[in-house]
Amino acid sequence: MKIKSICESGLPASRIRCISVVIFTLHPNSHGIQMRSTCENACILPVPKYLCMIRNSATSALRTPLPGHFYRDEDLYRRMKQEVFLPSWQFAFGPESRLPANQVRPFTLLPGYLDEPMLQTSDEHGAAHLFANVCTHRGNLLVRKAGPCKHLVCPYHGRRFSLAGQCQSQPGLGAVPDFPAQEDHLHHTETSTWGGLTFARILPGMPFTDWINPIQERVGFLPLDTLVHAPEMSHEYKVKANWALYVENYLEGLHIPFVHPALRDALDLTAYPVETTGYTVLQTGLAREHEPSFTLPPTHPDHGKRIYAWYFWLFPNLMLNFYPWGLSLNLVQPAGPMKSRIQFVTYRFAGVEGGPHTHALHDTELEDESIVETVQAGVRSSLYKPGRMVPGWEDGILHFHQLLIRHLAL
Ligand code: FES
Ligand SMILES: [Fe+2]
């Protein structure tokens, strides 16, 4: 390791005094990697041994075109709702919210941002439906409370619907010859289900199969129909940062050695494959010897590897993290230009022993939140310009940015 730039000399090679920024060049034979270490208190930092985990031999690196104001701009924040989120697939609910026949449940899709009022019903045959929870007469919210129900009757002027969404009657319109017409029935929301998870989309956009297929191909062999909700391991976090900064942090494993000491000890970071396809980024975490890993069928593309976890991100705001014990679903919910809420929903495979160490997911999340909030404070600097991305390690961020640029026509 060679100290390349600004730092005070005269210290032992293993200790460096930070003045503002210290730049390391790793591995004399590699040319593409530079790691920065900053220290606000000008303290003495030991040179971390784990820096040698990060290897690369790239000779060029790209910059993202997204500037610092992207992460606080109110107009862009509003535009993203229309152009990115409404035409994208959003996680609606998991298998724990499936309804028996003759039940209804109102909920809000992406509360705090899309705020779409939705109505889930299960009709008398047990068939599932998802509608806008809006009366087709004059827009009243149709259902306020979950529970058993045989017919829907709007509490404003009495318009009546079946649980399959058919408008049946309304006081005062019985003699109108073309009533009810198609426009009087409840508006169905486009819905798809995969692995017991239900997704909804408000505006036309990417086909569901294009969106989900890369995941199906990799983890379709898992017993997804046995996933059981683990409420004791499901939480919501508030982060003082733009939703896209949270996603970017997720999309790279480069920070793991620096930010997540426990995860660093569990993963073999000498390899950290990143694959970008369509609307998906997959990062594959390889297990160290002492860590549990998946048992893979011989035909699986990762057969022969010790997989600790597959970390899938689906454009724009969903993460599906598969572990040998189950699934950790993370939903990133924009809550303002510089605020987000992160929903962690955990599912375990029924009958599978083991699980995450107590608080492991929680601790990792707090470490991520802390660094993302610091980045939010940093990118507001008038002097900030995006730096070069580390090839391989940060390809997922570039892929995310390309998708954003395409949707927003930037
Ligand atoms: S708004 Fe529902 S009946 Fe009038
Ligand atoms: Fe992280």
C-alpha cells in the first residue's frame, strides 16, 4: 500500500494522521482503486487491514451525471412521483395479509408519497381483488375499516357494489337506462403476485415479468410458498435522507468493510459479484467458512459457490434479500425531498432452522442510516461534484442512475 496524497508524513507506515483527506492506492499491481479516508477531528487512524479485501484491476472509471442538488430538489421529487413511482410496481402486501372469503381491507399504497387509497377484497368465491378505494359516484373513500363484508355500500349516498367491484345500485339512479355502466364499477388496480408477495401498479409501465424474472430465475427453486411473516423481526426506520441516497448505499458493497464490522466478518469480500439486468441489480454475498450458506441444485448458476445471501434490488425502491433462513424485504418510501421511511418486513421459511443473529439486520440498518444521513449532509456542499465510481463494485449505482435518467428524461 502506498500513501499517494495529502497526509502528514513522519508517522509509522501503519498509522496515518488525517488532515482532510487521505488517499490510498491499493495493490501496487492494480490501477483503478482509490479509497478515501476522512477524519473531521484530525485524529490518528490505524490503516485498516481489511482494505486489502477490495480488489480491482480496472483502468478507467465512470462518473454519475447526477449532481448534488438531485438529492434535495423539490421539483424533481414531485416529478419522480409521476414519472418513476406511479408507473412502477410497488409492494402492496405479503402473504400475511391474504383475506378469507367475504372480507375487505383498506390500505394506502406507499403512504407519504403515492398515498393511493386501495381496497383489497376477497369475494364470496375467495377470489382476490384490488381496487382504488374510491366510490365511483363522487369520490368518497368507500371502506374505512377491515373486516367481514358481503356488499360494499358507500356511506355518502348509498352506492352499492359487490366484492368483485360491480356497481349494483344507487338511490336515485334506478330509472337511468344505462346505469350502471362500465365506468360505475370500481376501478381495478393492475396487480401481480410472486412468491406470496402482491404488487400493484397505478399507471401503465414495465411488464411484471420483465421486472420479476431475474429474481425468479435465481431463487425460483426456493420454497417461496412456505414463507411465514416474522412480525418480531419487522420494523420501520426513519432516515433523514433522500430515498435515492438510501438506494445507492444499498447498491454497493464497497462500504461493507468500513461501515459494517459484523457483516465484514461474515462475508468473503475477496469476491462480490454485481449483476445488472433490466430493472434489477443483484449483489451476491459469499459466505466465509464458518457462516451458513444455501444448498443449491446442480443446475443452479451459482452451484459450487457458498452463497451467504442474494441481495436483489428492483427499480425503483424495493429490495429482496434472500438468506438460507428466509427473506428480508426492504421497501424504501420517499417521505420528502430529504426524508425516507424504510419498511423492513421479514419472512422465514417454514421449518428451516436457524436465522439471523439477534439484532443483526437491525444493527446493519442503523449503520447504513447513519452513513446515508452523513452523505445527505455532504452532497449539499456547493463544492461537491460526483467522483468516479469503482468499476464492478459500484456498477449497480450507475445502472440505477441510468434508469432514473431514462424515466425522468434528464
Ligand atoms: S360518493 Fe359514494 S355514493 Fe356518492
Ligand atoms: Fe450497508
